[in-house]
Amino acid sequence: MKMGWIALISTAFYFTQLLVDVFARCGIEEIILPEKIHSIAPFTFKDCRSLKKIIAGPDLKNVYGYAFGGCDSLAEFLFAPGTKLSPLAFESKEESS
């Protein structure tokens, strides 16, 4: 039986946004974001092919374009009402240098 990975980001860190490429090409299957996260930048989860589920805290306000490009297994993304989700959030695009 293959074991999956779940990531829980500690709330001990004082950051409010997930930056470009922070989880790119990682092997996690589920992630629970802390309440303090208010935005997910483009390419944050780029090509996380094993990622199936994301649970966001109530403070999440913006998910930018291409944040989940290449996340082919993502089936569930739970977020609070009022969160602005870019129409390009699940599209793939190469990053500019």
C-alpha cells in the first residue's frame, strides 16, 4: 500500500501569503493552510501532480492565475465564501524569467 503525504503548515510562522513556487512539483497529496494565509500566488502549487485536496482557512481572499497549473489530481479545494478565485487558477503556463 502506497503511503500518501499530508502537509500541515504551522501557524507559528508569521507569513500571510504563499509565494511563487513554494510547493512546486512537491509530492504532497493534501494540504491544510493556516488561517493567516490571505493569498496564493501564481505557480505556488505548479505541477503538484499528486495533490488531491486543499483546505484553506477563512482568511484566504485571493487565489491568483496559474496557482494550480499542472495539478491534475486536484479534486477538492475547500475555501471560504468571498474568496476571489482567478479564472486562470487551474491553467498551466510557463513562468517568465
